[in-house]
Amino acid sequence: MITAIKLVLTSVLLVSETYQVALMLVGYGKVRPPLLGAEAASRAHRAIGDTAVPITVVVAVLCLSGYEIGDAIEHAGTRVAVHVVAASLLLVALVLKIIAVRVGGRTSRLLPVLGSTLFVLFALTFASTVPFFLGGNQ
Ligand code: HEM
């Protein structure tokens, strides 16, 4: 049951992270759709981000409390090692992004890089677990 919840939440996070990238393309004026302004896109990005952070932390806590990390890597090899590294970097990038948003000023210039990094790390975290479990493996 916990596994199913994690698989669903991780899939939702990847979809919302993809949408987050699209929103910021509008927010930074790279794409100008007729029905969505830059200001509204940026505010939506912030609201979705505020929701995604606690969900990510909950899934990470479930992972950290549910697995003996060393044993899992030894047992399942590269795939789990990729997951652990990507997810750990993801948490670090998340903290850095929150700091950059709060501090503002010149640190705001780091936001596009941190956002893109987060997207790649979410994709790796997803790809190293969800397809494996949905393929019927345990
Ligand atoms: C430092 C943070 C994390 C560590 C150390 C960690 C570690 C692990 C380990 C060892 C597994 C077992 C893999 C297997 O046997 O196939 C696992 C599974 C999984 N993790 Fe993580 N994880 C972390 C964060 C995250 C995050 C942030 C997400 C989602 C955004 C996530 C999503 C999943 C999913 C969906 C599974 C497969 C379902 C399950 O095993 O219950 N993990 N994690």
C-alpha cells in the first residue's frame, strides 16, 4: 500500500514538475500564450511549488524509514544507487531553491538553473523506481 502511494505521488510530482517548467517559460516571457500572462504563470508556479515540496519530503521520509539503504543498493545495484543519489541531490537542490526564492536579489539569477536541475533530478528519481515497480517487480 505504501509502495502504491509512493508510486502515485512520484508520478504526480513528475507531471507537476513538467508543468512547472512550462509555467516558468511563460513566467520568463520565453513563450507568450494568449490566455496566460507572465505574472499569473509565476504565481501559479509558486503555489504548485509550495504544494510539491511537502509531498516530496513525505515520499523521501517514507523511503528513508522504509529501506535499509546500503542493503537495497547491494541487493538491486545500479538502479537503486541512481535513485538514492538523484533523490539526495534533489533534496539538496530543493533546499537551495527555497533559499534562493526567500533571499531574492541577485540569488534569483540562480533560479532557472536550479529549476532545470530539479526537473532532471525528478525525472531520474522517477525513472529509477516507478517503471520498475509498474512492470510488476517488487
Ligand atoms: C534521500 C532520499 C531518498 C532515499 C535515500 C531513497 C531511497 C529509496 C530506496 C533504497 C528505495 C528502494 C528501491 C528499490 O528497491 O527498488 C526507494 C524506492 C522508491 N523511492 Fe525513494 N529515496 C529517496 C527519496 C525519494 C523521493 C524524493 C522520491 C519521489 C519524489 C522517491 C520515490 C521512490 C519510489 C516511487 C520508490 C519505489 C516504491 C517503493 O519502493 O516503495 N524517493 N527509495
